[in-house]
Amino acid sequence: MENVSVLNTIAKNIIGYDGIIFIFAVITFWVYIKTEIENKKLLSYFDELTVKRKENDRKPETLKKPEKISEAELMEIHFKQDKFYGFFVNIVSIFPLLGMIGTVLALLSLDLSADNGSITNNFFGALTSTFWGAVFGVVFKLADSSVSTKIEMANEKYNIGIQRKNLDETEENGECDEA
């Protein structure tokens, strides 16, 4: 009988304040997917750069030229990746706070004049928000650990690629400094 009460409390809370946490989880998952998509777009451009170094030569020899893309288009992809990732990181940090807010709101609505069984059940209901906030916080922090390294790699390749692209353009225009 008590299991039914626990399930009823969980269902009631999911429809209530815990539902907000679930909505945030869906939004966070969508932002995570968008971050991954933009990251793959950026990396796909730079992964086409295959470089081979000649023996005793510091200058790389490009084996395959990447597709022609303007610097503005490349900057736009980079901006979108960083925008989605920044939003993802910020929203992930909100989950524990949402859990605490839900718990505090539920505790504030406790009727201390009721019997002990009712108080215990309501107290359990107050803790479900903390539970869901912590669960989603951990899950998305783990997702962040996988995507953050990809973002760092893409940003490093972006910076090197922009420098290399600028060097290539100056060499093509005959503006190369010979020191």
C-alpha cells in the first residue's frame, strides 16, 4: 500500500514542479544535440586538411585541400558552436538549483498540523525535486565532459586553420614576406 503512495507522490510531483525540471532536461538535450551538430560541422571542415611533414622540413605539405568556404561562413559555424555550448554549460548548472527550489517550495507547503504519515509523505514529495535536479545535473555534466574536449579540439583547429588560411591567401596574392 505504501508503494502506491510513493508512486502517487512521484506522479503528482512530475505533473507539478518536477515537470519543470523534466522540461528543462528536454531543452538541455536539444541544446546538447545542436552543440554536437555545430561541432561536427566545424571539425569536418578541418578534418579534411590532411598534412604530411617532409623529413627535416618544418613546413607541412597539404595532401588534400579542404572545400572552399569563406572565412565569414567558418566564423558563423564557430560562433554557433560556441553559442550552443555556452548555453548548454549554463543550463546544466541550473539543475541542482531547480531541485533545491522545488524542495523548498514543497517544504513551505507542508501542513505540520497533519498526522505524521501525511507529513512523511509530503516530505518525501519535497525531496523528489532534489533527486531529479541532481540526476539530470550529473547526466548532463557527464555529457559535457565528452563534448567539451571536442569543442576544445575544434577551437584549436579553428585558430590554426584561420592562421593557415590567412597565410595561404597572402602567399597566393604574392604578399609573402621574405625575411
